[in-house]
Amino acid sequence: MRARAGLAGALGAALAAVPAAHAESYVIRTQSFDCDWCAEEVREAFEALPQVVAFEADVDGAFLVRTRPGARLDPARVRALLERHGFAFRGMEERR
């Protein structure tokens, strides 16, 4: 696997462009990512969901997902998405 340079900076910029007061935020936990490429795979999967507007991951396996105003993430769907990509679901909490 290859690492992606600057991934964290690009994701941080994407989050900064989304007004926090108008989006739902979720902290989702999985196992640690071995590299930026793993985080990129999960990011692409989440950003393919129509309600997701921003995604930020850290290598410890926690990531922040922001959704469109009023949109919600279903924990069962989040679990299925992670497992389909080979990652364990270790919890999810909503942040407002």
C-alpha cells in the first residue's frame, strides 16, 4: 500500500468549509489505520453516501463524519460499510 501525503491537511480543509452549526457530526471508531491509504479507502466509502459532506480520519482508528443539515447516519449502515471494507466497527457517537 502507498501512503498519501497531505491527506490530513486536505481533509481538515474540507471540514473547515462545512459550517459546524448546520451539520450533524459523528465520531466513529474502528481499528487503527495502517497507513493513509486505508483511511482514504474509508473516506471514499463514506463520501459516496449522499448525506455525508466531510470526513476526517486519524491513524488511531477514530474519524469524524459530518452530514448535511438534518441528515443522520444509521449505526447499522455504518457497521455494514466498515465491515464491507474489512474494518471492525467499534462504536459511534453523535456530536452536535
